[in-house]
Amino acid sequence: MPAQSPSAIELEFARHYDQEHARVCLQPRAQGLGERLAFWRDEQMVRRALKVAGEPGLILDVACGVGRFWPVLGEHANRVILATDQSQAILEHARTHHPQSLMKRVRTFQSSAFNIGLSENAVDSIFCMQLFQHIACPELRLAMLGEFYRVSRDTVIVAARVAGRFKGWHTDGQGAAAGSLVSKTELETQFKLAGLRVLSHQDFLPGLATRRVYVLGKVG
């Protein structure tokens, strides 16, 4: 069954996570070789995830930040991209940093990832590559998954930080220490509780990096 709506206390935590996400997104990003290679790998995983999801025509990028994945999402010529973020400043910044040809197919609006301002089954797929992986609280992860279940008609694509077999290696695939690690069993149990089943997963560096991209399908 889908998760219950988050309580007032949970929503207060949610606002904290949204604010932290906004702060990180507005910081200047380094463009070193390591980061460029990491982003290239992320793009690979996103393309494969979209293929597994059936190349959705209407996709919602949740906690989109500055829209770093919009060029990849926009590679499908007929795809319409909805994009939401808690920070209006981030959305305004993002709209000025992408080609107009792409922005013609991107519609942005301000919203929390825990309370998306759309109706049930509003989009073909939910896409969340940044915020979900930083949620350490199990109750908040489940609340977010429940909201994704409500808004998506078919699939959900999320990145997570899954605890690996090598205890001495905890990286997120981008050279940073990986916080908010969650066990594979706990995470996939939460997917099931939210009414989602695993269609596929990809690891950033199999057996080493903790970062994993899941494609989930709605049950029922």
C-alpha cells in the first residue's frame, strides 16, 4: 500500500532538507576532470534508466536544482519536462542557463518534494537524482516515496546511496564521503511499502561506489 501522508513534524524535517538542497545547488560547482567523468557516468545511468522506464513522454524532475539533467532528459525529442524545486531562486537561475530550444519543453514550478502541487497520476514518470539520496530518516524516505507514487502514473527513477560490501570504501562516486547510507534490504522494503517494485538498478561503480540508480514501477 502507498505510504501515509507525512505528519507536521515530518514536514518540518522536510523543509530542512529542501532548504539544504537549495543551499547546495546555488554553490558554484568545480569543473575538474573527476567531476566531469562522474557526471558523464551519471548521464549514462540516466539514459539507461529512461529506456527501462519506457522513454516516458511526460516526466517530472523533482528537486531539480539548476537542471543539470535537463539536457539528457531532453534528448528524446517528444518529451515534455516538468521541473520542481523548493527554491524559486534556483528555478529562476536554471531558466537562464539552458538553451532556449530546450527550455521550450521545460515547465518549472515551485514545490516541495514532499507535497508536489500536482494531481494523482499527473505524469508518466518521476525523476529524482539529487534529493532522495540525502534523506537519512526512514520515515521521510517513505513519505517522499508515497508522494512519488501518488503523482506518477507509471514509473519512478531515484538515486540512492546503498551500503556496499566493502566497509572500508564509502564513496558516492564523486570523490566525496557518502553520508545517508541505507542498506539494500531496508531501501527495497520501503519501495514495496510505498507500492513500488524494482524494475532495474545500476551502480555507479559496481562493488565499490555506494551510488545506485533505481527504476521503480507502480504496483496495481
